Amino acid sequence: MKKIVALAHVMLAGLSACVVSPSHREHAPLDEQRVSAFADTINGKAVKLFTLRNKSGMAVEITNYGATLVSIHVPDKEGQVENVLLGYDDIKGYYTGKSYFGCVVGRYANRIAHATFKLDGKEYHLPQNDGMNSLHGGLNSIDKQVWDARIMNDAIRLTTVMKNGDNGYPGNVKLTVVYSLRSDNSLVIDYSATTDQSTVLNISNHAYFNLSGDPSNTILDHEIKINADAFTTVDSTLIPTGEIKKVAGTAFDFLSFKKIGKDIDQPDQQLIFGKGYDHNFVLNARSETIAAVEVMDKNSGRKMEVYTTQPGVQFYTGNFLNGSEKGRSVAYEQRTGFCLETQQFPDAPNQPQFPSTVLKPGETWKSQTIYRFSTSK
Ligand code: GLA
């Protein structure tokens, strides 16, 4: 059966000039060898690589392991299609990877101070996996689980359940992530979640982008514009201090396009704590029509716009990459990728002045983030 499916994929890949049904064409793999490099079974659950394609030449590979974005192939200004994501060459890389390449992070993306919080008078204790703090939901969280997957027309729907007590968090939470690809080269991520007990929730995607298409280049020459008048300052362990600081006049002012590298090495205490940018920006707009962030790589002519309904975005400049993780024959060095993790604010369960991250039974939490690609000469 496996052989027949594999053969069918090879045939579909070669059939671009022939008539194939749209759903087949939309999910044809980029490369048959990659499909087998990402095929596995964990505890009886199949791990697979899925591909979304559109008619404008964009293709997105996704695995149901960690609901992970494996690659995003988009054209440059000359029409050359290249992968703008950092990732590993096979599924094993994702099993052992420590940098959260492309995965969905939760139950609480980002940090919770001292790995503890109080909810409804009860104290909860989480694993300390980032010094004293808890990072990205703890150990073996949703980024290391096999999700259930369903292929839809131009989308993949992934679901998982975070069990009551998993990593110390209360409540059984059902989480759904839908990745859809639009014809205008937008990758849309729709998240939704419900719970059977009060809990805290912060869900994000941790994709690392390098718009040059060549991750041996750093991202320091990319230009970025972040529609945020303020950011949340952090202490030396990257926990918010509670201060919401205006960006004006600081290295954090990206209100107009500025090279990522322009101020990154300034002797600014916040940049020293982060080893570069690793901060939550307080977005001015939560909208499908006003960009939260825009990034341009002038050499390739690629541009990415980010739209989100979330209140914040973690701008992280790959400061902890150190060449120990590899993909596409490249060792990913410091600052060869940037993340724009749309999110609630870090440590909000301990900081009542931040927007609430509590989810109660009977409520449905929803959010949407769009990464839209285009080019200019
Ligand atoms: C997030 C954090 C960073 C780092 C990365 C993973 O973006 O804010 O500090 O932990 O995840 O390496």
C-alpha cells in the first residue's frame, strides 16, 4: 500500500502539465525523498509530511509532529522559488531539536517566572526548563507530540489534547491549528482552544525566517518595521519587569523600516539581557488589514507582512543559535533566522496588569496570524 501511495506521489509530482484534480495538485509533495525522510510512527500514530501549494508558485511543508512548519517556498524578485524557513532535513532533527524550529508552542508560549503561577487561589508548579523559569510549556510539550491531521482543500487541520496535569497545567485543553494557503501567497494560521477547567493559555508558532532563501546569510541586513509604540522590558532572565516602555528614541524603535542589525549591538541593557532582540512588542493594531510587522530583504526582493489578532509579538533574532543545529548542509549560526511569535504577553499569569490569558470552561479561545509574502524590485 505504501508503495502505491509513493508511486502515486511521484506521478502527481510529474503531472503538473496534465489535468489533475485541484486537491491532488494542492497537496503534491515537493520531493518524494523528503516525504520518506519525514515518515514515521510514534506510539501507533503516523508522522507525515504534508504540502500546501497555490497557483502563484508558493509551497508550504507541514508535519503533524509538533504541528510544525517545515518549509515555506516563495519566489524572489526574479521568480526564483526558495525556502525561507530554518528547519531540519528529516523528522529526527525535530525529535531532538532544541530551538523550536517552525513548531506550535504552548500551553504557555514564552516564559512564566519561577515556573509557578496562581489561578483561582491555587498555586501551580511547572517544569523549570529555562533557568528558574518555564519556557514554551515545559518538557515534551505540544511541539514534541504527534497531532491528528486532516487534509482540507487548501488547508491542513491539526488537533491535539493537552491533558489535565501535563507539565503541571490544569485542565484538558483541546487545541486546533489550521494552516491555509491563499492564492495571494498568504499563509493563514487559525488557532482555537477549549478547556474543561480554568487554565492559562498562550499559543504561538515559532518559525524562523531568512528571506534571502540562504540560511548561511545572517538576517542583519533585513529591514523590519514593527507597528508597536512600546515593548515589555525584561530582567536578566528575560521575564518582563512589568514596565511597558515606549520605543521612541531607543534601539527598539522599528516604527519605520530599519535594518535588524543597525542597533542590535548597542550597549543597551535590554539588548545585553537578550543577546540581541528577544522581546515582546505591544502591537498598536490587532487586525487582518493593518500589518503588525513588515520585513524586507532588498537583495532577494522578498517581503513578508504579518497580521495578527494577538496583542503582542516576540521579535527574536536567533541569538541562541550557535551552529550546533543543521539543515540544508548549513550550520545555523547566531542571527541566521528571525522569529515573529505572535502571542499574549510573557508571564501574564503573574502580571495582572497584562491582558488576561485565562481560559474558562464554556469559552472558545481563537486567534489568527497571517504571514503574507510578496516581492518588489
Ligand atoms: C523564544 C525565546 C528565546 C529562545 C527561543 C528558543 O523565542 O524568547 O529566548 O528561548 O524561544 O531558543
